Amino acid sequence: MNTKNSGLDSAYLIESDNNPTEIHTLSVLVDNEPGVLARVIGLFSGRGYNIESLTVSETEAEQHLSRITIVTCSTPHIITQIRHQLKRIVPVHEVIDLHMYARELKQDVPIERELALVKVIAEGALRIEVLHMAEAFHARVVDATINHFVFEITGKSSKLKKFIAVMRPLGLAEICRTGVAAMNRGANEI
Amino acid sequence: MKHDHKTEEAADRRKMSGAEIVVQALTDQGVKHIFGYPGGSILPIFDEIYQQDKVRHILVRHEQAAGHAAEGYARTTGKVGVMLVTSGPGVTNAVTPLQDALLDSVPLVCVSGQVSTTLIGSDAFQEADTVSITRPCTKHNWLVKDVNDLSRIIHEAFYIARSGRPGPVLVDIPKNVQFAYGIYTEPKSITPRMSYQPQLDGETQAINCAVNLLCAARKPVIYSGGGVINSGADAVHLLRELVNIGNFPITSTLMGLGAYPASKENWLGMLGMHGTYEANMAMHDCDVMLAVGARFDDRITGRLDAFSPDAKIIHIDIDPSSINKNVHVDVPIVGDVAHILKDMIARFRIICPNIKQPDRNVWWRQINTWRARRSLAYRNNADVIMPQYAIERLYALTKDHKPYLTTEVGQHQMWTAQYFGFDEPNHWMTSGGLGTMGYGFPAAIGVQIARPDDLVVCVAGDASIQMNIQELSTAIQYDVPVKIFILNNHYMGMVRQWQQLLHGNRLSHSYMEALPDFVRLAEAYGAVGIRCSKPEELDDKIRQMIVCDGPVLFDCCVVSLENCFPMIPSGRAHNEMLLSDEATNEMMADAINVQGRLLV
């Protein structure tokens, strides 16, 4: 068997790959020029790849470089394809699969952090409970009136999700998340 | 370019208008011909073209034709093809050739006009979001907002179009940028961008491993593709040398025809859906496969899980994303075909004399029994012209002229690939990846512009020729003596064949009613029309076509319901081919199973 994606319903059906999917985080170093983000996300939608999370910002102002962090979920074969396809985009300098790189470095997973702003409407006695929970999650109050709080919370996506789940019955009103920022542990740089 | 050196020097760092910069940059890139159509947003550049004579502009009758003509020009010369269109509809008409060039890796630069920067986003007259529309169908594209970036961007555009895996690029220039004055920078003062550096040399370890496999192979086969031709004359020469050194059987994709001469003993014919029996069987049974500049397209592999089950696969490609995309390969080698073949041959010469090569006579005997199956045989007919016979006669009567062939898309395209022998590269231009009906005639015009003294033939179908028939006017205007050879069967033949195979022979909208009288149509444009419907008259009329010094529309009336065989029905493997003498009506009805039905 030479093929890993023997599609039953279409010669093109790469999705019929029965291997289990994995979550990988890709760091994409790009020239910060107009349209570069559209090229990257257009590739994902055009070729039917998943984006679980996307974060982008200029990181090296002098060299006009931006770092795009993409969390994607797919089979290992498709993740390799995504990496090669991204590298074909002309303003893309470097594509690093942080999870693969962590494995090479004999590490577990890359460092991943996300920030969320969470607005909770709470009055009276409920406010104490809300504040207690926020403290337990190390969430910081950045704005408050007598009937609301806005919390800032940073951490792994799983921690944010838990915090949001806890706040939901206590008066959760609004959520804004940044998406994942990630890099590998250790002294090696990319 | 030596004689231009003075003007180049004068041009560098000089201030000129954006339109002048465009024409100067084209000149400095060695462009002699461009194909285009004017309009409001591109007028300053057309005005500049009017005032010079270094770059010759060919006016087409539809922007799509400009693109295909530029593609034909690029593929026959190996140079970058250039098209020039206006904003809005000019650009949307250019989308088809851009995608065509993307899928077939043709170097193409499209310069498009855009509404002035102050109007962008206001839904201005003939405004379209060009860079967004063309982003997925180009290798890269640019919107030039500052005239001082213009020359750098055009030079970069040419570099990106022709280097690495070649492809189309687009430079969108707003009208006010064409009028604005800015500094011109010549090509040699441009530094290539850091993020784009195609890898040319293959890894030594992979090359050594590949050569070891090939030396020890009992049943090797070489499967070559368009990448060999794109890599250039060196790659073609080296491929031929490699075949000779190892006495390898070689087959090729549709795009790769001509890289290895069809007249040589080691040639198996084209492979894939309409490939020969021997080529597909050799691919299926081989123990080592060397894929060179080919991408394991679905027309080639057939059913993926039954593709070459026992083979170790070596894959040479300049595009890392082609590796392991459809088929898992054992030895990937990323780089330029010419560089890698050179290293492989050097390695071959060192190690092969030292190891005992297995006997390959058994393999060749096997191949010869497959050849004896004569998969391209067809039943000829004394009363009506068989399409295969027409192509065979066209080949026999034109081959001494070393003709350049283009095709449209459909049965006639496959028959030409099967029955016309290609001995040299860059003589065969066809739309492989995108399958664009309407490609062949404008592409032939592009080829003829590049090769004014050679015989250029476009083999067409009665349906696809009508997709860009207006270009007869272009052919007349520029004295382009292209010969259009229509295999007229009154059907969209390939569509009808698939309807017969897949849809109970219900011929939904595949019959070409109200066909024009092609002879009178040719005459209306001022071209020569020839009609032939009798086999015994065919040779004379083809000769008459060849000697004609203007464009000819040859209406070759062939039998209506002939199917294109051999064929690997969709969803079947290489060794499950349908051959013409086995294709009874029942066989045809059962050829494609439920799963295959969903395939294209």
C-alpha cells in the first residue's frame, strides 16, 4: 500500500484519511505586507484545512515581520501538506510546527497562552462569589461598577474555557479571546 | 541585450512616468511580445506602447485569449509570457488563463490596470478587487500603490514567475500610478526577497539512495512530467541520457510529451486515464518508479489504493508540497530536475559498474507482450474518417516540418496525445490541469508569434473551437498562419462518452446543434476554409492546408460516436483498463461503479 488516503468516494477526498487527527500549532513568520493574512487564511479555506485559532501581530517592526500563530486539527499527513503549502506563499519566511519541534527537543508540548476579557453582570451577594472564583483563577479585575465586572484572564485555552464555564451561571455577559500565542521552551530560537 | 546596455544604464535611477516604467521594465526583462486588450484604466500604458518599437503588442479579441496566447508563447520559448489587460472585466476575463497557467506551471506575467487609488473601494466604473479575485489563481500578486515601487515589483514579478515552480503572477497598477512620476530601478539593482528562495540542488543522500534503488531494480520505470520541460533543455538532455545509461522504460504525462522522443525504443507512450496499456501496466507492476517533475495527478494514478502496489517510488520535484500529496513516496528529492539528474547520472557512472545489475530482459519481454496487445488499435473505415486516422495522417504529413501542436480540450486532445508522435520538447502545448476549452487556438497564435516560420497546428473539436473562435480576427490582423484542424463529430465528444459510461447514454446537452458552416465562417474572417469528409481525400486536403500561407480552418468531418480508448474508468486501477476491442455496450455500462460515479 503506497497510499495513505485511499478515498472511497473521490479521488480528491483527502479527508477520507482514517488516521486519527492531531492538534498542532504552527508558527508562520511572514513579511508584514498588505494581503499577507488573506493569503494565509485563503489557503486554509481554499484547500479545506481547519483553523481552530488564529493570532497575528507584527513582531519585528524594523524588518516588517509578523508572526502568525495557527492552531489546526488534522491528520499528520495533512499537517505536513499545510506546512509545505504555507511555505509556497511568497512572503512566508518560515513555517514551524511547534508540536513537531517540541517532540524533536524531547519536550511535551509548546508553551501556549491566551488572553480573555470576560464581562460578568452580578449584583448583591453574587458579587462575592464571582470575585472568589476570579481569584481562584488568578483573573484580574480591569473594570467594575456596582453591577458588573470585566476580568482579564491569561493562561492555557483550557483554563480560559473552565473560567468561562464557571462564570456562565454567575452572570456571564460578554467574552473576547485573543487566540493562542505560542512558542517552544528552551534556549533555541526559530 | 548587449546593444541595450547604454539605454539600460541611462534608465537606472531615472525619473519617469509609471507607464514608461512598465514599458522600460518589460524591455529590460527581454520581452519582445505582449498580448493584450486596451481599456480605460490601462490607457497610459497603451499610450506608451504606441510611442516605442521594442515591445510589440498583439491585440487579441478577448482577454482570455491574451492569456492563452501568452501561455503558448511561454511554453514554446521557455520565456515568460506577458499579458496586458484593463481593470474590471479585463481582469475577470483573465482569471481563466491565470488558473490554467497555475495548474500547468506556465510562467506568465499579467499587468492589469486598476482605477485610481483615490477611487479604490468606491465601486467605481470597471472596478474590481483584482488582487483578491486573482490571489488563489496566481503564484503571487501585487497592487502597486506607490510609483517608486513599480519597477522593483515588475522585476520581482518576472523573477517569481520564471523561477522555482513557474507560474502566473499579476501586477495591478492604478491609473494615477501609471501617470505619476517615480524612480526607475533596473533588474540588476534589485535584491531578491529573503522569503522566496527555491531550492535547486537535491540532497546527496537522497540522490545516492535513489541511484542505488534504480541500479538494483528488476522492473524499473521512469514516469516523467511537465517539470522536465519546464526545467529546460539541460533537463531534457539529461533525462534522455539517464534512460540510455540504465536502458529504462519511460512513460510520460500529458504535459511531459516530447521530453523523451516518441520514436525511440524505450518509449512506452503516455500513461494515465487514456494512456497506453504498456505504460499503465508497467506503472502497475514496476518495482522501482522514478517520477521526474510530475505530480501524481488523479488522471495519472487511477485508484490510489491500487497504485503501483509493489513499487519503491522516487520523486523529483521542485515543489515540496507535491511530495507525498497524493501518493506516499519512498525517496523524495526536492530540487530542480536538471540539477538532480546531473548529480544522479554522475553517481550512476560511479556505482553502477561496480555492482551486479539484475537481468532486465524478463522485464522488457513482459513489456513487449503488453505492447503486443496494441492498445491504440482501432477499426478503420473506408467511408467515413475515423478521428484516430485523421490524427495519424496529420502526423505523417506534417512531421517533416517539425510542427508545433496545440489542442483544445476533449477527445481530440487525447487522440492527438496518443497518435501524434512528439520527439522534441516545447512542441506540444495543451491545457492539462485545468482542461480549458478555448485554450488551443489562442495558444497556437502565441506559438506562431514566437515562431513565425514554423508550422503551427491547433487540433480542435467542433465545440471547443467555438469558445475562442473570434481570434480568427487576430490571426488575420497579424498574418499568423495558424492551421486549425477541427475533428468535427457534432458532439462534445468527451462529455458524450462520459454520459454513455455514467448516465445511461442520456445525451444531455452534448449534441452541438446549429454548428456554423466552418468553411464560410473562415471566409467571413478572410481566412481559408477547407472541409473534408472522405478518407480518400484527407491526405490531399491536409497537404493543401500545409502549403497555405495564411490561417486555415480545416473542418475534418469524422465519425460521430467514436469513443476515446484505452481508458482507465474513474475509480479503477492501472491494470483495470478498458480497451477498445473489449468495450461492448454492456462493458461500457458497467465500467464505472457507484464510487467511481462521484469522481470527475
